[in-house]
Amino acid sequence: MPVQDRASWRWQDAAMDTTATTTAPATRLGDTRVTQYRHEGYTIFNEPVFALPRFTALQAHFDALLAAKPAEVRPEHMDVPHFTDLALFDWLFDPAVLDLVEPLIGPDIALFSSHFICKPAGDGRRVPWHEDSAYWRGMMPPECMNVVTVWLAIDASDIDNGAMRVIPGTHGGGFSDYDPVDANENVFAIEIRRGQCDARRAVTCTLAPGQASLHHAKLMHGSEANRSSRRRCGFTMRYVSTKVPFDQIACPFHQLYLARGRDLAGICHGDPHRAAPEQIAARAHYVRSGH
């Protein structure tokens, strides 16, 4: 069965099962990691997320996307690729991923976003210290900003090639003050104001290909430039409970997709069978650089 057909089947199966009330298989993420995530805002899943054939297929898929990328688009900015590349839903809706997310946000899960953040060897740009929630202000109530990011390592990710670094326990805020930084050297053009972010406490998320970290939307994190001879790519898969209200009128440039369980907030979810190039076009009219 082609990848895209498998994705369609899986989505239909999940959408039709409106009576599903099962709780997360805690054995996948484990109680220790769940507790760490609750207390520190992140955890490391240092096991393969996907079986090897599934993962190598994703690596090959990304390499094809990268090769077809317009020259003017930096590889760090391959944002919301699932809006037009429907094959990605096969991985984004995979139970192997959703079983990691469910213990953190419950059984009713919406895909919030995805992003390939690829730092090329030698000149991969720095990611300034930030909170994801700062870029999503206005899309949902601040108190509901409980988005879980699964940061899947497409390549090995370590301190030498610009691995993500997190500041444990900073997910209680989420809306720091920001100052401008050089957009030619950084992935984003703003950074948490000096004095509000203590980088001395940062922890490096070292991952082998196929492993993942999970972090809360309000957690402070960033990464250094990649000056090594190795590429560093991560695929961020972002999820939120379907209980969370999403302001579709204020955000015509974005849409959510039902990944598992039921819609509990009356959201008009996107159709993963249909590409949404109009969403990409709409984003160009909004000043929302970043996630």
C-alpha cells in the first residue's frame, strides 16, 4: 500500500472510532518520563520512535523534500510541510508517536503543526532562546497553551552540530519579553530578553537518529549554530488536546487535524486527504516568522 494511502486509511479509522476512551499505554513513555515532563517541561525518549524501515523511509522522504526545496528557502524554514505533503500524515498520525503524546495531554489529540528544522553542515543557523508559546500567542488562550512537541532526530543531534538545549522547569511562564537579534545569523529574529533566561542551567538534548525529545510549548529552549561537518535535522511534530479552543477566525493561516479520539472543542479540523496550499499563501500575509 502506498504511503499516502496508508495515511488516509489510518486517519479514517481514527476519525470513525468516536467511542474510543482508552487511556495512554503508559509503558511506551513510562512513568519516570511522564513525571520528568510534568516537573521539568521536557523529557528524552532515547529509544527508536519508529521501527527502522519506517524511520529510514522518513529520512528518504525528507531528503527528497530537501532536494526539491526552492533555493531561496533556508533549510531551517521548512515549516508546516504537511499542509501540502500529505504523505507526512502517515508518520504524524502513527500510533508510535501518538502513544508518546497521550500520557501528557489525554486520548483526544489534534495535530497542531510540524516543521523540519535542518541545519546544514558548516553554516546552520543558531536558534535563539525562545518559548514556542510566544509565537502562538492569539491562536489559543494562554492558559491552554499545552502543546507537546515531539522533536524527532532525523540526523544525530549533539553539542557539536547544534543540538537543542532546554532550560528545565521554565514552562511555568511562556510569555517572556523579547529583543531583536540578527536575522542573518539566527533562525528567528527575536530572542528572550537577557536576564529573563539563564542559559547556564541549560541541558543538551543529545539524540541518535530515530530518537526524540518531548517538550512543553512554554519551555525555554534554543540551540547553537552548526559549524560542524555534519548536518543536523529534526522533525518537530506538535500536538494539542482537542479540548483546547483554537481561534480559527483570527488564524486563517493555520489549521489543526484530528489525529486520535474525538473533537471536544467544536473545531473544524483540516482534511488530511486534501492539500492546503491556500494556507501557505495565507501565511505570507501575516507577520509570523518562526514556528
